[in-house]
Amino acid sequence: MASHPGDNPSAFLAVALAAAQRAAKISREYYSGNFTVTTKDDLTPVTQADVECEEAIRETILERFPEHGFYGEETGQTRVDAEYLWLVDPIDGTKGFVRQYPFFSTQIALMREGEIIVGVSSGTMMDELAWAEKGQGAFLNGERLSISTIDDPDRAAVSVGNLKSLAGSAGWPALGSIVERADRIRGYGDFYHYHLLAAGKIEAVIESDVNILDIAALSIIVRESGGVFTDLNGAEPRLETRSVLAANPSLHAQYLALLRGHVP
């Protein structure tokens, strides 16, 4: 797996990549199933791997940048009002990890005063390492990413996520109109459909029931590949974000016109 972001990576990107590598080593060791699973208050599972990965990421980052804030899925928030805030989901897709699906990932992003400026998305078992830094482009395993230019909804490949919550919203008919016209509908899910989107292999991702830790890193990867990444009402990613509409600029505008005002 390539992990070189170029000749002169910033200190921020370098530490994020190092943290992702440490987490990958831990998650690979646990992937065979030798771990305990407990249930959090929100009824989602957490494993030893989640906790140990996050501890390794936190240690790697804060050793280098002790003044930064940290917001982790498992270990919580510290200094969230700091100028720089790291957003970390050590194993995004824990339910899949528990059942040995390879679609889990490690998500690490850096936000500066509300703006996401660095993102690393590590699909460990699929050997996919993507990264991006504001103004520097996006890369997957060392290759520069570029979004698709297909702007015809009849030719678009669209991936949808978390249909259960979308089905219960007022935006369900609007989503139906998108599905009806699309050339292909898939549900690649988790990190993977965003990697496909940024690489120009699909045209759009529509997703609900997410949190910022799931999608912060992916948002800058999509944007630096030339895409547009908002929630389903067109708002920029922020700590409260709960949905995603990501696509190239033309399709994003077309889909947003259908969805805006009809989804949470």
C-alpha cells in the first residue's frame, strides 16, 4: 500500500498518515475475530480494536501536536475549542468489522476553525489509502484522483447509503426520481463509495444517518478531486452534519434541487 503523499507533505498530513499506519497494524491483527465486543449506550458495537486503534492514533497525533484538540469516536472530546481539531473514527464500519466484512476503514481528519484541511481514509483490508490536503489535490495509493465529468443523470452511477433512514424521510420520493433516471444504482457503502467517487468511477453518493467522524476525511478527498460535498440540504460539512450529497458540480446541483428541503 503506497503511503507517500509527495515530496513535501505537511507535518499535519505526515502525522495523519503515520497514525493511520499504526491503526492499520492493530486492526489487521484483530480482523481474524480474536476480540471482545461490547455494546455502547446507542446500541452500536465497540471492540478492543476500535479502542486500541483510537488510542494509537491519539498518541501519535498529540505527541506531535499537544496543543491540538481531539474528537474521537471512542475516547471522546478534548479541547474541542482549539484552533486545530482532529476528527477520528478508528474503525468506521464496526458492525462489518465484527462480521469480517472488508469495508471498514480508519478515518482521520483535521479541522481548522471549522474548515476541514486534511483527510486520510484507510481501507485497511482492501489496501486503499486515500489522502488529501487543502489546495494540494487528492490521492489514492499514490495516484492523483479526479472526479467524473458525466453530468447526465441518465448516465450516472449513483451509490446510496443508509436507506432505512432515507425511507422514513420526506425526501423519499425525491430520491426515487433520482433512482429512476440513474444508469446504475449501487450501495457500496462506508468509505468505499467515496473512494470510487473521487476516482471518477461513479458519479454520486447519497447518504443519511452519518456523523462528522464518518465523513470528515472523505469530504476533503472528494473536494480535492474536483467534487462537491455537502449535506442533503446543501450545507457545508460541520460537527452536526448527518447526511451527504457528494457528486461532480453539475450533478450535485441537479440532485440538490430535488432533495433540498425534503430531508433532515
